[in-house]
Amino acid sequence: MNMKHINVVPCIGLFLLFAFIVSVTNAGASVTDLKVNPSVVVQGETLSISGKATPNEEVSLKSSFVISLPVSEGKYSEEFNGIHFPAGKKTFSVRAENIKDIRVSLGPILFLGTFEYPLDEPRKATNGIATISISLPVKGIDVAGKKNVRVYGAALEDASSVILTTDMAIKVTADKKGDFKLDLDTGGVPLGEFSIAAGGKEKNVQIARTKPEPTPTPRPSRDRDEEPVISPTPTITPAIAPTPSSSQKSSIGPTSSPSQKQTQTPEPTPGQKQTPTPESTPDQKQTATPEPSPSPSQRQIPGFGAFFASAGLLIVAYLVLALRRK
């Protein structure tokens, strides 16, 4: 049986090319999650950066901010005092627009004090743009802790402001579970927007002068612990009607007159003085009291009073005649 000879070299080459493509793809998408806390941080306080990446992988965290610098007499200058440089591998860079040249001073550094970069002269700009990048440590000398940074130079002739972008890239290593974390001191970072990026993901935070007040949580319309607001009950002022009540019935007698007001009380005796009932003034407030239930009144038979009056007169006349006879 004939067997075909397979060339192994091209196969190995294809396999290595495929492995290289896969490794590049994984490196570009290694960071799967990025978080910053808090989203608003007071200048000088700590910003917590965390995320998820490939286990044991080195992740580059980049922090940056952009500010506008005024131009005075053709010069620009800005100082950032107390910028925190974490220990370890990092790159510090500044980029300026609308300039002729740029220079950076950094310090204090152990045994060196403050040094200027570039060492010989300011870096010339190309088309009004120049960038300075410093990789640390340099020759085994690391720059860590709070440092003062000054950026200065000459601006273009017609420039009124200079746009300055400051970046710091820091290397951190994810643990065996792929988690990474960095606590970044925001001292020296100017007020405004501060950007954090890693593996193609980006988060923005605000650097504030003071801690923002918490937003009040809206409460429901009626809370259990909240006492209901009792509105005052209006005072009821009853209107006094001049007409008699329907339950009252007029007594027919010789002393009744059309203008006389009938009441539910029994008629007074002829010798008794009636006390006038004070009329209520319009301004006087009447207290609403429950009306007493009317007592049952005796029903008078028409003409019954006249009959007793006549009988009384007859008795008096009889007594007078009897006295005269004696």
C-alpha cells in the first residue's frame, strides 16, 4: 500500500501562527470587568480601582485628566503638588497643544532633589503639539510617594490657552482568580473629570472639593411612623331661623297674637313676667350643641279654655249673689 509523505514543517508553521493569533486576541480582551469606587471622590482621598482579568496576568491601569492652562506673556505653567506615584512599574507622560516647547520638573527625588526633563533643553513642539514620557524606575531608581510636578514652556504666538493632558500608566498583576485591585491616592489631581482605563474599558470619576450631599430618598405619601396632619375642624355657626319649628303647634287662646313667637315651653301665668330671650348677634359664634328632644306637649281641644273661663265667671257670679243675700 502506498503512503503519502506529509510535509511536517508547513503544519508546524500554521500551528504556531494560529497560536500567536489566539494569544494576541486573548491579550487584547484580557480585562473583562473594571470598577471604580466612589464615582465622586474628594480631592486627596483614595479611589479604589478593581476588576477581572486573566489569572496571573499583568494589567496596565491608565489614569488621566485634561485641563486648560491660561497663557500669560507668551508663557504657560502649571504645578501639581502632592501627586501620588505608586511603587513599581509606571509611565508618566504629559501632552500639550498650542505650544512651542515643553519641559517637566519632578521632585523631590532621593539624592537628586528636583530634576528637569529633558535634561538639556525644552522639547520642541511639532505643529504646536509635544509629548514628554518618563518610564519609571530609571536605572534602578524608583519614584514613589507624593511628588510635585511642574509643566511649563512657551506657547504659540496667537494662543490664549494651552490644552494639557496628563497620563499615568501603572502595572498591576491579577491574582490566581483573575482579580486585580489598586488604591489610588487622588492628591494633586485637579478638580474635574478623572478617567480610569484598562484593557479597552474606561470609567470616569469626578474629583470634587467637598463631599457631595446625599440625595434624599423620596418617602411614600403616608409613612407608618409619620403622624397624619390633622386639619382644624371649622366652627359651625348655626343660622337662627325666625320661623318656628314644624314640631311646634300654636295654642288657640284669647291672648295669642299673630306676631307672638310660639315656644315649646308652657304658657306663663297672667301674673308672671316673661324674661326676654336675648337675640343672637351676627358676630356671635354659636357653639353647636345637640338640640334636646322635645317633650311631648299636651294637645289642647279648641274651645276648652273658653269653657272653663265661662264656668269660672258663673261661679264667681253665684258667690257674689250668695253674699248679697246674706
